[in-house]
Amino acid sequence: MLLGTVLVLLLFGGAGAASAHAALKATDPEDGTVLKSAPRDITLTFTESVGLLDDSFRVLDPDGKRLKVTDAGHGAGGSDTASVSLPGKLAQGTYTVAWRVVSADSHPVSGAFTFSVGKPSPATVVVDTGPTENPATESLFNMGRYLAYLAVALLIGTAVFLLACRPPEPSRLRRLLWAGWGTLLGSTVFLLVLRAPYESGAGPASAFSLKAFERTLTTRPGEALLVRLALLLVGYFFVVRLLRLGESRLPRVWQAAGGALAVGLALTWASAEHASAGIQVPVAMTSAVLHVLAMAVWLGGLAALLTTLYRASSQIPAAVVARFSRLAFVSVTVLVATGVYQSWRGLGSWGAVTGTTYGHLLVFKLLAVTGLLAAARLSRQWTGRLVTAGAQVESESVVRERVPEPVGGPPAASDAEREPAAPGGASPAYRRGLRRSVLAEVAVGVVVLVLSTVLSGTLPGRAQAEAAEAGPATGGLPAASLTEVPFAVGGATGRVQVTLDPGRTGDNSVQAIVYAADGGLATVPELRLSFTLPAKQIGPIDAELKDKGGYWGTNDLTLPLAGDWKMKTTIRVSDVDQVSVTKTVRIVG
């Protein structure tokens, strides 16, 4: 019943425009437009406020050469816009604008579009629009984020377990606590160094640029990482004090200080990710902090409990397990409540569940959380048996001390014959069962943690829907589809460069240029293009190319559906020699 209610709330959509990850809403000039005169400025409008980079705009002329433009700034619309001024005179032809900005939630986004002055260029020039994402940098940065999430769970969860559950032999958790602190410290430094190349899309080597690093320190994500680093340095003294206490209680002043440190660490995530942008920011920030803390207390506490169960040299009182069971129940309640709110905030509608990557990941996370709750329920059952069995053993012990054995009765069992005691004196079977269920919780919990990290870097469904409603300027989509078609026939070799603009459903213009083997332009008596969509059994659609003198083209090709179209290119080089080559072309909606 609880899971059903959670699912309904999770998928519930709300009204109102919002976003939590920048998406491009509009461009001025609009993508693909032909202007009578050159514009003075280029302005982009996003679904949330964005940060600008030194290289946020790259404007390329019809020959593919980069124009000298002013430094990027925010337009008249405020911080959710990015604008740049163009030179006074622009030649006739098609211009390419490549852009890259940083969302308010710390994630870089980029894209490209085209506009033309006077009339479009006769052929699209292959241009370098700059870096999008460097695979090495992106992989390293994501690895650092995963480690940071795991480390904060270990650090906070182990500390809370020591304070609230009071396990015997707390020194057994020393390595776990230091592992959490050290890993979080190292991953924070790692993320701080890689932040600049991650934002710009450059390679890891550019992390050693002093100018780029200085800029990172002035951005909100960089400041959040600096604060996290400072909190960890202060937290070092708290960890030392906690481990020196042994089994005695930590003074309330130190407990309050530890709680403040934990909240501060959670804030460094909330202030630089999805919660910091979009609707209801104060509520979202509070929810995100509680979500991180509850996750850390539960998953980190599970790791501490598992370590205690496997490494303890003496009996573990059932009260320790019972205390953690109550703590875990509170954590799960907070996780469900905050997770429902964050899911509603990120999705925005029922359609986003099945129609967006964010929705798909959220469904996978829900399935993983369901498995986690099932394992947690099993652990609570084993905990209840341990507590009950421990109470029974203690009661029987008291009775044996007060009631003497009857004379002539059977001999008492020797210590060697007795079954070894488990936590609270309970059966070893209960202890083994609890170990297995807690181990399952930890394993599934890691999966949930990984999915949560991936979700934090995925465009939420609400933002995607808002960008789609605003118009076709979605960003990140190619301004045109360019395909190279090599051919060899009748002793002639070369290639055909086919450009579909804009490469989307609806009307498209086609330019096809034939190049000889030496790279020069070649003349052929006939060039034909036809398009087929096998998945929908549509086509072939003849592009009806016309010889434009130097290239073949048309402005009347209509492709009705998105999908992987088969483009058949037929090149005739003489009266008897021709060849057909088929390539797959992706047409977007």
C-alpha cells in the first residue's frame, strides 16, 4: 500500500512553468532564418539562469572562419539570457553560432544553430564549432562525483551510528570513518581542479591553467566545493574527538557541532545542483539537504552496522541493532517524503515519465528503492527476532541463577557444548540472517546512490517540456545534417557531400556537391537522391535535385517523420556508368 501511494505521488504532475537544468528556449536570430540585413547582436534565452564562460560564443562566417565578437554577457532579459555583439559588417551567406554556458545547477550545456544574411550559402562548409564534451574529462569528473556521494554517506552515517547506536568496540569503525573523511577530501580537491575543463569541454590537461582555476573559484559550484573543503578541514578535529571517546558519550556541544558540520556538507550539494534552480528554491534546498542527510545516515549506517556484525570480537547487544533499526526507519520516511517532492519538481507531468530520459532513470530508481525497502523490512524482522531472543535469554539466565538444579537431574551442559552466543545472546542463525539482509541493503543502496548521481546530471522532464513548448530551439541539436558519400565507378572515384538543412521533420533544403579524388569540384551528368523510412514503410521520396551550376540542390524536400532514413545516392558519370550508395541519415523531430 505504501509503495503504491509513493508511486502515485511520484508520478503526479503539477502546473506552472519551471526548470531545474538549463535548456535553450529561443534564439535571436531564430535558427535557420534568412535576414535581409545583418543583426547587431545574438541573444539566447534559457529556461533558467546561466553562467557564462570566456568562450561561450563561437560565431563562424560562411567560409568557416571565426568572427571577432565582444565578450559574452547577459541580455536585457536578465540572467537567463546570454548575448554577444557582432562586427559592424557581415558578408552575405550562412553563419554558424556555437554556444556553451553553465546551468545554475552547475551542469554545462551547449549547442549550435545557423542564420543567413541576404541568402543562404550555396553549400554548407564543414566547420569546427569547438568542443562539446571531452570524454576523458567527463568520465573523470563523474567518477569524482560518485566517490563524493559514497564518501559523504560513509562519513556522516558512521559518525551518527557511533553516536546514536553506541556499538561495543567503536575502534572497529575507525578505518571506516577515516575512509569516508579522506575520500571526501580527495574527491573534493579532484572536482575543484577538474571543474574548469569540465565546464569548458576541454581535456584534463587544461586543469593546470591558473586563469581557468581562478575563474572556477568565482563561480557558485567552485565556491561550494571550497566551502566543502573548509568544512572537512574543521571536521578533522571532530573525527579525532569522536574516536578518542571510546564508549563514553560525546558532550552535547560537540554533538551540535557535528550536526552543523553535516548540514553544512549537505548544503554544498544542494546549493550547486538541481535544488538551487527552478521553482520553490527555498523548499527544494531544504528538501535536498534532508534527502542527502537521510541517505547518508541510512546507507553509511548500514555500512557501519555490517562492519560491526562481521568484525566484532565480542557479543553485540541487540539494543545496538534495535537503535539503528529505529534510526533507519526515520531515515527511510524522510527519504520517501523528500524523494516524492523532488520527483514531482523534476518531472512536472505524467508524460515526462515515459517521454524523457529523466523519467526513465526515475523509474529505475523507484524499482531499486523498492528492492531496498524489501531488504530493509527483512532486516527489521531479523532485528525483532534478535531483540526478542535476547530478552528471553536474559530472563532464563535470571531464573537459572535463582532456581537450583534438582538433585539427581541430568548433568548441565559444559561451556563447550553450549551454542555460541550472538548479539544479546540470541541464536547465531539470527545473526547470520541479519548479516545477509544488511549486506543486501548495502548492495542495493549503492545502486540507488549511483542512479541518484546520474539523475543529478540529467535534464529534468519539466525543463525539457518547457523548452519544447517554447519552440524548436532545443539546443544541442545539429543545425544541419551533413553526410559524406564516397563512390567509385567507371574508373572515376570521389565523394558527394550532401547537406540537409535543418535536418528535421518538415521542409528541408538539400545541397549536394560532387568532389573528385583530388579534392576539386567534379561535374557529373546526373545526381539523384531518394529517401526511405523502412520502420514506417514510407518512401522512396525523390528529392528531385536540380543542377544549380557547381552543385545540385532543392528547397522542396519534405520528410514527414523523425527516424533513421535510408538516403540512396545515385551518381552517373557517363552514359553507361553509374553507381548507387545508401547511407543512413538521422532526421529529428
